[in-house]
Amino acid sequence: MIKTRVVVEFSEKWLKAVFSTVQGNKSSIGKVILEPLSNVDFSSVSKVLSSVFKQIGKRKGLEVIVVLSRNKMTVRKIELPSRDSHEIEQMLGLHVIRQVPYAKEEIIWGYQNLGFDGISNSRILLGIAHRDILKNIFNAFLTLNILPDKMLLSSQGVIHYISEFLKDKSLLQSNCLVLDIDYNSSDLMLVNKHQLNSSVAISQGAEQLNTEEELLRFIAELKQALLASRNDLSQQKSPVILLTGVIEKNKNLKELLENELSLKAKIITFSDKENLALPSQELSFASVLGFAYQQKKEDISFILPEAQVKKEIKVKMQQLLIFGVCLTYIFTILGLIFFLRLHQLQSYRDRLMREVNRLKEKTGALMDIEQKITITKQYTDPKQSVLNYLHELTRICPDAITLSSFYWSTQKGLVIRGYADQMPDIFSFVSLLENSKVFKGMQARSTRRRKIKDKEIVEFEIGPK
């Protein structure tokens, strides 16, 4: 997957930006941008950022990295008696407030575990930034509706830069010094096993190294900073100091450092393998170029709580959007399947109806004959014929019974009405009907006494149960 990486660093006067195209582990620098800053409030920074992103244009897979200048940070190397990462973070929460004169709520910190010392302690490189610095940067990006993916320490970007352009990479394996000179400050770093071991900010930069007196003051500050690393450097037979940043302006600085510090100096310059020229020789672009080329998971990262919340909300929204799209896709597919099935059923029904109509046209005369046969069958079948019922009824009807009406249908069955002189005669008649094969299931539904010409009779109605 190809993505565009934008690396931005802010200083008091300048905004430095580099964008590169990243594919896998390979990066290719696309453009190096330098924009002046009138002041460092987030509204002014936001306007300059807007100009930078317009120059870059619309890109897919945008990754935004903010580089925090070393002169705005506090970096400490401490030792903690633990190897457990969770326990180390808890200890750092207590140690961090001892390193700076700020309340815990006013600072943001990150760290890198440099490894176990082999005895009992873990060596930790701790970076501390004031919350307001990060918040101003975050607000500047927020006005552009962009969230920085990472906020990283510039010193580690310089290490990545040297790792990219240094030919003899074995120098970074053992203890060596790196000096990055920017226009207003410098950063002296100790590197061991290709990782930052310590960092000291020096308040003097290229703008303060114009006279011999300023150079000597700069050398004095370097000597003071080197005291913290004297134990590590004493083990080296020929310590090396790698120089980056604004070196061309002070060509005699290399010789001065070798003479005054008894160190072998080597200048690391930006090669032209990308066919690009830096927009200025008066500033250091080492940190932004370093992060444009490579990053490591171990790099110290700073995260604002509000930025973390917004990032999590953005991720949740993306997940909800993907979930919604998937649901819409599933329901669309199910709807298509349903309507396709319904269409198939309707088409099948239409084909059947057309076939039925076609057969009706061919067999219409036969169907009429069948209907007539069905009607006449009930009259010709001996078991279903009314004549069969009448014959059987006249055969078993006793003389004591007088029939007045006889009703029969194939649906409702047989209903017999009549009268007799006595009630027992009616019951005898019902028994005869029960014993008959034709009239099984007959019973007396009702009886009623009535006089006819001074004679009392019993009327009855017999039907199926």
C-alpha cells in the first residue's frame, strides 16, 4: 500500500516540512518545504500549515508526523529497578514530576526502554514536554480537520537521518557522538547500538557562531555537556563526533572540535540521490528528513489526551461506517436475492398459467364431457342413486308408519318425515333403518303428538346423526 508521509517541525521563526511517498519499507522524498512564521500562536501556524498542505495537494493514505524540537523538551536518562513494562510506566508516573518544575497535569511525557543493564535496573530515556506546546500544535492542525498521527522527538529523527546517509554504519553500533546545529540551538547526542542514548540541548546555534568568541563559548558548553558522557566515551579508543545541520557556514568548526575536544569529527551531508536541493543552508533539516525516511516503534512519542480521544472517536466512526456499509451491502444482496426469487416465482407462475390456458384450448371439449359425467354419475351409481334409497325405504317401511315427505341430497344426506299411531312404532322404524346397509346412522330427530279428526298421532323427523 502506498501512503504519503508528511513530517512537520516548528521553531520560533520557521516551519519545516517534508513529504515522502512510502511503499513498504522504502521512502522517496517528494518535496522539502520551508515557510516563515510571524509568531507561534496556533492561528498563525494554522495559516502556514494550510499553505503547506496546498503545496502537497490531495493525497491518499496521509500520515502526519509532528517533530518536537529538542530545545523545547526535557530529556533525562534514568534507571528503574524493574523489567516489567507495566510496572515501569507506573514508576515513571512518580519519577516524571521530579524532573521538571511543573505540575503533573501540565506535562506530557513519553519514554524509550534502552534495555536491561544486566544487574537489576532498566535504562529509560525519558522525554517531557509542556502540555501547552503540544496543545497549540494540535489546535493548529485541528482547524484544518487533520489529526497528527505521531508527535516525535527531533533527536531521534537526526539519528534516523545519519543512519540513512552515513556510509560506515558500524560507527553507530558503538558509542559515538552526534552534533546537530540548527539556526538557533544545537543538540548533542550520544548514540549506541543505533539508538539515542542521551541528548543535551545547547542554547547556541548557527546564528550565534559568527565570531571567534562565540565559537569558544560554544566549545565550552560542549565540554560541559560531554561530562555526562565521559564514562561511555572513555571506553572508546578513538571517539567520533558526527556533524549535521548548518556546517557549511562554519567550515572551521570541524577542525576546532577535533582540536579542542580531542575527537575525530565527520560531516554528514544531505546527498542528492533524490535530486532535491534543500531550501536553505541556514537551518538543519536532519530531523524532518530522518523521520521522512524511517521510523521505529521504539521512538519516543507524545500523545495529548484530547488527541487520543479524537483519534479513538475517528477510529470508532470509521468502524461504524465500515459496519454500516457492510450491513447495507448485506441487506442489498438479500433484497436482490428476494426480488430475484420473487421474479422467478412470478415467471414460473406465468409460464404455468400460459401452459394451462394452452391446454384448456386443446382439451376444452374433454373438460365439458368430464363435468357432465360427474353430474350424471351421482344419478347412475347404484350406491348414490335416489332410486336406490327409495327402493330400500319402501322395502323396510312397516305398515304402522305413514311417510309424509322424503328429502335426499349427496351433501346433507336423507331426511324422512311422517307419523305413526304409537311412539314404539317410530322406534321400531328407526331400528330397522339402523340395521339397513343404506340408512346406517339414522336417528329420530324430533317427535310431536297431534290430533287429526279426533285421532291422536305422533309426527316424527328422522335424519342422519
